[in-house]
Amino acid sequence: MATAQQSQLVIIDMQVRLVPAMPQDTMQVAIKNCGIMAQAANILSVPVIVTEQYPKGLGETLPDISQHLANVNIISKTAFSAYGEPKFKQQLQRDKSAIVLTGMEAHICVLQTALALQAIGKKVFVVEDAVISRAAANKANAMARLRDAGCVISNTESVVFEWLSNANHEAFKAFSKLIK
């Protein structure tokens, strides 16, 4: 399970100019769920890393997500694996054993980042309903590869409530509103 104390959230390349290339129904779900993950991380003080793939060409992080990212430095990258970017490595907290990944595209940047993080000993959780690819088959292939590689394939509600861990938690009502 993912715990808030041991987790770090990574939002990969949720950028404005990538949106038109994605299936719009699943894109809206991914945007909503990335926003929920960002809000939950804020409430529980889970550190967040945000990346942007070549922002000059692909634009900035979507406003629906960035509005929930106070005090987060966005890392520009050209490497497909975020772990290939030195600034990402600097923000990766060594004392956080669980890395929770969201973003796009599942079969490129999310996949390569997950495999690189797993190779250095991190427990990687991929939030399936908060990742997307242009083609559903590519996302399905990525999820299968990641599962086979030992990553935990989860979903927004599971991770959020694992972070919360108890209905008596002071943030339970806030979380319940996020999920509705």
C-alpha cells in the first residue's frame, strides 16, 4: 500500500498542447484525477514533482492541474524518462520509498520514468485512471508492461484512501468531497 508518509507524487507532462492529440473523454478523466491527486497531496503534505516535456513546443502544465500546485517547481525536460533529468533527481526525496506516477503519455514518459525509478529501488505506483496515451492500445500495453515489471497499477481513489488510511482522519471530509 501507498502511505502518505512514504509517498512522493509525480505528475508527468500534463501539458496544454498535448491535450488535442488525446481521446477527449479519457483526457477529461485524467485531468480530473491528476487534480484530485494534487489536492490530496497538498492536504496530506505529500511532496510533488511536476515535469513538462519540451515546454516551448508542448506548452505549460494544464491550468486545471497547476492551480493545485502551490510551491512546486516545474521541471522542464527533454529526456522521456523524468529520471534522466538531473533536476528531477535533485527533487526526488531519498526518504520516500513510494513514487506515485500520473500523467502522459503512459507508454512513453510514464513507462520510462516508472522503470527507471523501479531500477533504483523505489516502489512505483501508477495511477491508471490518471494516465493517458493517444491510443488506448498503447496505454493498455504500458500498464501490462509495468505490472509485469512489478509496478503497482492502482487508481485515484485507492491511492487517496490509502494515503488517508482511516475514516477518523481529520481530512476525511475534504477527501470525500474531492472524490465526488
